[in-house]
Amino acid sequence: MLKIDAGNAKLRQIPVEEIDRNPENPRIFFRQGELDTLQESIRQHGVQVPISVFQKGRQYILIDGERRWRCALKLNLETIPALVQPEPDPLTNVLLMFNIHALREQWDLLTIAMKLPNVIALLAVQLRKVPTEAEISSRTGLNRSVIRRCKLLMDLPTKYREMLTAELKKPKTQQKLSEDFFIEMERSLRTVERILPGIVQDKNGVRDVLISKYKSEVIKDLVDLRYLPKIAKAEQVKFSLQKAEAALRKVFSPNSYSLQEAFEDTVAEAYSEKTLVSKLWAVIERLDEMTPDSLDEELSKALIALRKQIRALLGRSQ
Amino acid sequence: MSFRSLADGLRDTANHVITFLRVERGLKKVRVEEELVKGLPRPTLHVNTSEGEVICVEFSETDCYPPSLARFAEDFRAEELPVKIFIALPSTGQNKTSIAELARAKKQGIGVMLVGPAGKVTVLDEPISQLLTQLRRITMSDYPAKLRARLSQAESTFLSGNPPKGCSELYDLLEEITRRIVAAAISRGLWNGSPPNFDPKIESWYNVCSTAYTKMQFKNIGKLSPQIWASVLAITRHRNETGHSPTTLEKRRRRDLEMRTRFEHAADLLRDLIDNTRKFRY
């Protein structure tokens, strides 16, 4: 439970200049467009919802309302309405940030990922054990799939985290790489490594090639990365493993060979056949439940056409 | 430099602009997010020039005339402050800036800078002092075609930040026309008493106008009235005023406000003078 009682908070007008941002606020990227919109609203209607702060010495530290505070600074307001709360302990402070912001705003996942190790460390001290995913979820308000995605980003080498940070600083319209790209890439590469150990020998080299291909639109859509595990699972669809490995090696090399091409050159047909077989079994199961009386005209026509096709394919004898 | 309210993604761009102002424009004391006028929004960057002007720079990710900038400029115009505003955008080749937006920014006197990733700043448009942008523009169709190029030049000089020279260019036109009217009146004998013993083309403008005010037969010079002539006479005292460049924001504000009134008044007077002497060939 968070050890803070907002009921004890006092509403006051406090000088904008005496407020500092909270270093634990995981939201590190604020975009000018968002700030401009809020600024316009505050200009017209004032700060309608008080910010939350706690007092530390002569300054106030933000708990909630960094964007409102930044806009108040820009608009040169002298004071801003604020709920002044008692100073929280470090764990409560960081958990407050998560609970207040993550549930309400569209945070960049990386901003959460970068703060999560701190939360885990503080929770470990309090719980005297490494917190489980469920415990992290219940204390931060983040759902478990978000935590898992964050962990993938946290495990990225520094070089790629910095690359992503630089990208996220750009306006949304100008971002080429996204957190989703890295998450898809990491998931796919992990599966490939698990199924075909040894195929990814220089992982950073492979990452660089995939990033470069994505930037130059050789990889057109980030979901194309999902072809990688499918190719790696060639044996499951009875496709030549040797050919699949060759295609993966080619796709991991700096050239214009795309993931879609690699998929189509290898397992695409096998997967298509597999899908058809599973659909046929679903049809057979459904037909098994029917009686001749339950067939309407449309279904009867379709079954006759199907029978004709089956006979043409297999011959009358089978 | 310590930014607090500027979006994080624009801070590198802002630092490049600071370097540009220092190195290329010689403006050393660039202030970051500091108050310029109590009660008005804080410019992201501002710097005082030695001519008593203030140059402000605002930043945008994609648009060169976002609504927030329009409001920002309005605030400074409302206070009649001689503030020049630039908008700076990162030049990524993907921003949405269109010709229409550039035109809107230009119309409001906003200068536009593009900042490349390596910090190269390209100035697309220089800003106009927000105080001067409120100048009532000259309606060129009210004037004879042969004067329009010079009127346009005077207006452009005024708006580009040199109001005294802009006024002076307008006074040149007034002076030329009034001297020609007086010369024509003398040669046609439209003069009370003996003709003056000076050449109206080279005598001081004040002398020409003040003598004509008492001796010229106004009733024979189209619809020209002594009242209009008195207004011309009043302007002659400003004719050769060069003055010292104002050094503070307040002095600059007062000087530019006065210049704005003088420019508008001189343009109106020129039109009245031409309209009322249309049938009097000079």
C-alpha cells in the first residue's frame, strides 16, 4: 500500500518559481505540441486542476502536474494552485509517479522501462526478496504484459537504448524507430536463438542489419519481424531446415533481402498448407455435427461444389 | 543552458540557436526562459540588442505558425513592444511547414529559422518588430502609379526595422511635390505680392513651405487648402531629424510608436495633397 494520505493535503497557491520537477518522474519526454495545447487551455481558463507537490526545504517537489507547471512557467504565472502533501519516502515517491501517471497518460514505454529497475530495487529492500511480476504489477499499477515489454527494453544493450532515447525525443511524426520495433525484434531474435542456437552469432550485428533494413524500408512493417520465428520453426511445418537457415543468414546480412522475401522463399507455402489443413479439420468437425435436414440451400450448393473439387483432386475412387 | 518549460526534444535545437545568435549575430547575453515583461509569457530565448530592441525565439517541432505562437505575438503587440520574434524549427525534411504557413508567419512579422541536425541555422525570413507590424499599410491604389514603387520602398524600409529612414523616404516625396507646387504657383503668378527672391528647388524646405503658406493663392491651386498646407509645414520640422538610436526597450517603444504615427500621417497627407491638386498641373 502507498503510505501517503492525500486527505491531509492542503490546497494552496504556491509560487511557480519555487517548484522543481520530481527526478523520479519516469516521464522524461514532453512534446511541444502537447505543451502548446495545454498552455492554450491554461491561458484561457487558468489551472483548473491543482498540481500535487511535497515540500522539501524551501522548494516544492512535483508529484503530479509537470506539464501544468511547465505551462505556468511559460505563461509567466506567479502562482499555481497546488495540493501540498507530506514528503513521501523514496519508494512511495516513485510508486506514486507510476500510479498517478502510468494509468492516466500515454507514456513512452522506454520512460517506464528506465525507472523500473529502481522500483524493483526499492521493492526488494522492502519485501526482502526479489519482487514477482505480480507484486510489481500490483504496486505500480502497470499490467504484467507492460512489465514484460519493459523488461525486453531494459535488457537492450546501452547503445540501442540510447538510439531509442534519441528517437523518442523527436516529434512523433519524425520517429522512425519505436519501442514496438525493438520489442518485436528482441522477441523474434530470442525465439530464433532458442530454436536454432548458433544461427545468431553476432547479435548486435544482426540488430544493426535489421534496424538498417527497417530504416531503409527493406523491412516495410515491423510485424514482418514475426516471420523470423516462423522461418526458424521450419521443421515444424516439414520444411528443409538447411534452406531455412540459409534464408535467415541471408536476411541477417547487409543486403536488400527482405523478411517477406525470406518467408516467401521458404516456409510461406508450408504455413499456408498448414493453415488450410487446420481449417479443413474445423469444417469437418462442424459438418459432423449437422444432419441432412439442417442444410439450407446455400450450404448444400457449397458442399456440392466442394465434393466436385475433392473428386477432381483425389479421383472418384478415393 | 537550463530549460525548464521547453519540450525536451527541442532543447538541442535551442542550443544551436543560442550559438547562432552569439556567433553570427554577435548577441552574447541570450536569456533562457526568463521574464521579459511582467504578466506576459516568457520567451523561450530573448536577447536585448544595442538598439533597444528585443529578439525573442520560440520553438516548434513541426509548424512555423502554431496557435501558441500567434497568441504569444498578440500579447506583445497588445503591449506595443518593439519585440522581434523568430520561430525556430528543426529542419528534418519531415515537418509540416507549408508555404501558406510561412506566409501567415511573415504577415505577422514572425521570422523563421530552420535548424539542421548539425546545428546549421538557415534564416528563411527576418522578423519585424511587433510594434511596427501594426503599421496601417499604404493602399497603393490611392496613389499615382509613378509613386508606388517609392512608396512601397519607404514602407518596406520602415517595416524592416528602420522607421526613421522609412519616414524620411516618405518625406522626400512630400518635399518634391510641395516644391513643384510652389514653383508652379510662382511661375503662374498665383502669389500675393511680389514673388519670393529664392529658388523653390534649392531653398530650405521649411522656408519654401512657410513663405507659400502666407503668400500662395490657395483658391487657384485646385482644392488645396491652407489647412493641408499647414500640415505639410508642421512636418518640415521632422524632415532632418536623425536622432540618436534608442538604447532601451522603453525608449525604443516610444520612438517607434511616434514613427508609426508620423509615417501613417505623412502617407495620408501625401494622398490628400495629390488628391487636392489633381487639376493643378505642376
